[in-house]
Amino acid sequence: MGSIPLSPDTLSADVEMLSVDEVADRLAVSTNRVRTLIRDHNLLAVSRGGHPVIPALFFDDDGVVKHFYGLVGVLLDGGYTRDEAMTWLFTVQDDLDLHPAAALHTDSAREVIRRAQAQAF
């Protein structure tokens, strides 16, 4: 577990989290594949209670929510650290009245990606 990069758990306690096992089941892959996705920054995870967990908002019924990989890529390529990207994904955008991780499940997904591109440094 120590070899996978985990962000500090600064997320609200009410953010639903999935274990590595639950994500593996949801994606129909091995737990080692989930760890590789985290290591490669294709998924972002935090340490909660000493265990790696991934926010459930990163998924929908089909797997990883559409635009998630692109959004994380834009943030990381734009200079955000993994920890900063996780914080940004769960910071409410006042004019959208929700945070980007939730916006990925709405018609505002492309707007969120545009904002990430504009904020990159």
C-alpha cells in the first residue's frame, strides 16, 4: 500500500468512498490494476483510516465517469500536484453551485474542463 500515491484525506466525511476492492469489482479488473491506475494518476485516491479509498463520484454505472481522465490529465499537465487536483475536484464552484467532481455527472462537465484549462499554470 505504501507504494501507491495517496492524497491526504482533506475531503468532507460525507464524500462517499470506495475501497480498492470495490473499485476493482465495479471496473471488472484486478485490485492490482486499480493500484496501477492510482500509481499512474489515472485515478486519484486518499488515505482514509489507513486504507486507500477512491471517491465514488469518479464513477458512474458504466465505470469511470466520462471526462474524468481528461480532466485529471488537464490538471496534472497544467501544473497541479495530485493533492491539489483532488482538492480542486472537491472545491465548490460558486457559479455552478457544485464541485467539479459532481459536475462531471451533469451537463457542466465540459465547462469544468474548460475552467481547469484556464486555471492551469
